[in-house]
Amino acid sequence: MLALIEMSRDLDSIATNTISRDGISTNELQSELEQLGPRWTKLGGELRLALEGPMARTGTAAAALALLADELDHHPKIVLESAGLTLTIRTHDSKTITVLDLVYAARAELWLRNNGWPT
């Protein structure tokens, strides 16, 4: 439980980071991915979230992730299928993973954890 609390604090620090469209180093990205947890991966120049579950449940997550994207003026790709949800993010004008992407991912991960999606 203590490890989960510490991980949550680290995730909180990412989620409250100043929003920037600056790119980040490979080492920084790897560290941030570890904090996000196993459902997040780097695929090429994008961050990817994969959720499995009933469509009604993943649909609720999709709606919450869309609201979060609107709040941050971010434009993720959200694919909702009967088997689950896939979300892909990157800062399109920078053509790389940026601080903004990590802030969005951390806030998304916090929402998931607070709404019954265990890591």
C-alpha cells in the first residue's frame, strides 16, 4: 500500500506540472512511463493507453478522457471498440511526446485509478 501511495504522489506531481509543449528526453520519458504504470506504452513517437472491459465501462472512460482533453486543449485519438479502448497521444505540432502529453496522461491515469481501474 505504501508503494501505491508513493506512486500516486509521483503521478500527482506529473499531473500538476506546468503545461508545456517542450519535448522531453528519452530518460525522462522512461521514468514518467514507469510512474504511469503498465497500461501505458510508448509506440513510435506516441504514448498509448490500452483498456480492456465492457463497452459501457470503457465508454464512460472515453467520455472522461475526452472531457480532460477539452480542458487541456489536447487532441488525443480515442478508439472505442467492444473489447476495449485505445487512446493515443502526442503533441502534433511538435511531432513528439511533450510535457503536455505527460500531464494529460498523468491526469487520465489518476482519473482511472480514482474510478475503479486498478493498475
